[in-house]
Amino acid sequence: MSVDAAPSGNRLFIRKSIEQVQAESQSHGLKRTLGAWNLVLLGIGCIIGAGIYVMTGNAAANFAGPAVILSFIVAFFACVFAGLCYAELASTMPVAGSAYTYSYTTLGEVVAWIMGWLLVLEYGVAAATVAAGWSGNVVSLLKDFGLVIPPEFTTSFVRAVQLPQGGFTFESGGSFNLLGAAGILAITVLLVIGISESATVNNVIVFIKVGVLLLFIGMGVAFINLDNWTPFIPPNEGGFTYGLPGIFRAASVIFFAYVGFEAVSTAAAEAKNPQRDIPIGVLGSLIVCTIIYMLVAAVLTGVVPYKQLGVAAPIALAVDAMNMQWFSLLIKIGAVAGLTSVMLILTYGQTRIFFAMAKDGLLPRFFSVLHPKFRTPWIGTVALGLIIAFAASMLPIQILGDLVSLGTATAFAIVCISVLWLRKNRPDLQRPFRAPLGVVTPVLGIIFALVMIAPLVLDIFAKAASGDPIPAILLGSYFAIGAALYIFYGYRNSRLGRGLPQIDADQDAGTGPEQALLHGIEDGKA
């Protein structure tokens, strides 16, 4: 593997050669079969998930009230500019590893490590967040069948406690969300074995996810109480509780609802016309999902007073308030099915990021070792599954969601910076798709990412100053662990730093059921 010279010879910023990465991307063997409509459906299938089923209620109850509808617009713009930057990089380097690989070829190894560690927040912690919301929906569904799971098996060790004046604080308890952990472990077993789902089954799952929300919107309109929308923007109660600051804080929460849209950009290698179809896929899926999200939020806050929505399954709560048993059951089944597929995709995505990092030597090699029969990175998958299950059992959805949004927004900023770096240092590079408006697009992407990051960071510090240090401790510990891993392992074992190529291709899974899953995800069918 050829190596770009690092600035000032700094070993930390050693870079992969873009030409080498492009050469590797030519050997994937994928056909360019995806048109614009396929990419829009791919984006919709990946975007609609736990964010709308889980986080919207939390954002409305604790920060924005009915104005959470406006928060979705803010989050939309934070994604559009970053999405266009993803599209440009994906068309130039359509490779595995996504943003991690982009960073390795532009900003250097230490930034690539940071990106990889941030992607753990985007995928791994997101999977734990989905598991927390999934358990809430499963509890609500089973209750309809007369099966009541004791709360000590469905409540996280760290609990979010609603404050009378709005917002919430955290306290430790003696229970664990074993149901959420069990869901992740079941997904882990499936990923170890490898899954090959038919296109019909996968399409049904996507249809259910979208259909459930459309049905909720259509049926819920009749139950809207206009008094629940008054005031539309509740007066600020201090900090980020309601008012204009609350709208932006809620945007940073529901930013989680857009996790996964970058899957459109990763399909550049299979797009028939990347220059035209990738931006259509990115913008089309974001626009469609934003409209659906805003309508769901309008119905949700219209049916249930917003201060009551800070639960793990807010849509299920709203459906219960409609007192339509058959409708309630259908909605809950759809939510459980949709969240199950999202858990699968997020956990799978995390194993693929670690797989790429292990091949580069930045993580222990066992993350890239394949099972001799199933051809899946089984040891790494099991390890990640246990870690994610532990997080799902210990932490409440409020903390998990904030960590995901923080990691995702920071990753978006780095992707936009990577585009600026390439524009300056490789202006001659062939780009099948170029983000419009010159440097304005990546700069706006960085600005909006900071708009998402600022309320999260300020809220974490505000909680710490007021005697609630748990979020700050978790965030600080997370980045301390990441720094220690790079210093004591990644830096010393980097194959690029030692002048070695990636681990041989025979360590990768090129055939078999796992590859079918990869293709299914890229086609928006999983």
C-alpha cells in the first residue's frame, strides 16, 4: 500500500494513498444497478427507525414541546450539507469503512482513529439505544396479550428521572434492562451465523416501518386535541428547557432520527449514475423522512400532552390514548419489527467498521478473523454484542441518544473537513459527483454540525455543574478509553505506520450468507 507523506513528517498524520484506495474499490465486483428511486428507498429504509419511534417523545417532553416539529427542520439542514459531502467522497472512494476510510486518506491516521471511535457512538451506542426503545415497545406489546414483564427486568441501571420543572436528572438503581440486552444478544447470534433474507421479506420490513407511521398519522388526526398545541413554543424555563434554546436542544436529540442516511452515499459503487443519482437519493430520502417525522410529531403532541411523552415508547403511549385495541396492537407489532431490523443493521455496521480498523492494525486482529464455516468476523461480533448488550442494560435512552447524536454530528463535521482538504490538496482528483456551491456546502455542513454539538456539550457540563455528573463521566471515560487504545495499541500496531499492507484479502468475507446480508443492506432490504 502506498503512503502519502504526512504533514511535517508527523507519524500521527500518516495517510493512505487515495490511488491505492481507489484501486481496492475497483475489485469489489459490484454491478451498477441502483437508480435514483432505489437510492431514495434505501435512504428511507435506513433513516426511519428508533429515532422517530423513541426519541421524538423525549425531545418534546423535555426540551421543545409541540415545537419539536421545528426541531426536525433544524436537524434536516444539519444532515443535508453533510450528506452532499458524503456523496462527493463516496463517488470518489466507494469503499468499505465509509467515513473512517475517508479520514485515513485525507486527514491522517489519528483523525481516522477518532472517526472510527466516533462511529462506535453512531453505530454501537445507537444499537444500544434502539435496544432500550425496543424493550419498551416489546413490554407494551406483551402487556396487550396479558404478559407483564417485571420492571426490574426492563429498567436500566442508570435511570432518567423526570424533574417537576422539566428536563431530567439521572440516578442509579438496582435493576437492569435484561430484555434490551437479550434483544442485542439474539441479533449477535444471527450475525455470527450469517443471514440471507429474501428480497420479499426485507421489503416487507421496510414497508411495515413506513406503513405503521403513515397509519399512525392517518388515524391519529381524528384524536388531536388542539389545546395540546398551546402554547406551540412553551416559554423557556431556564437553560435548554423549552423556548428557542429548547428547539435547538431538541434538534440535537432527534438528530438521532437521521442516523443511517449516509448509507445512500455508501451505495455509490452500485449507482448507475452517481453524479445524478446520489444527491437525489440523499436529498429525496431526507425530504420524505422529514415530512413524515414532522407529521408524526404533530400527531404525537396533539394526542398526548407533551410533558407526558418522555417514555421509551411514546407512539405506543399515544396509540393507547386513542383507545383502539386493534390499532394499538398493529402499531406496536410494526414498531417492534421495525426496531428489530434497525438493531440488526446498526450492530452489523459496527462490526464492519471494526473489521476495517482491525485490517489496518488499529484494533486487535481478532475483529477481522472470520469463522471457517460462516465466513463472519465471529469473535469480534460476539465481543461487540456483549459490550452493546451491557450498555443497553445499564444506561437510559436519554443518555444513549445524546451520545449517538454527539458522535454522529462530530463525524459529519470531519467528513465535511475531509472534502475541504481534498478540494485544496487534490483539485485534479476525478469526482463523479461534486457537492454544489463550492466550499459553501462543506462549510455549512461544519456549522450545522456545531449547532448540533453545542447544546449537547453545554447540557452535559450544565448537568455536571448542578450535581449530575453521570453524562460527563461517561463521555470523558469514553474518550479516555479511546485515547488509551490508540496510544498503547493502535499507534504501535498500525500496519500503515510499519510500512505494511492491509491484512490479506483472504481474511475478508467475499462470499456466503454474510455477503448476502451486506448486499441486502446496501439495497435497502434489511
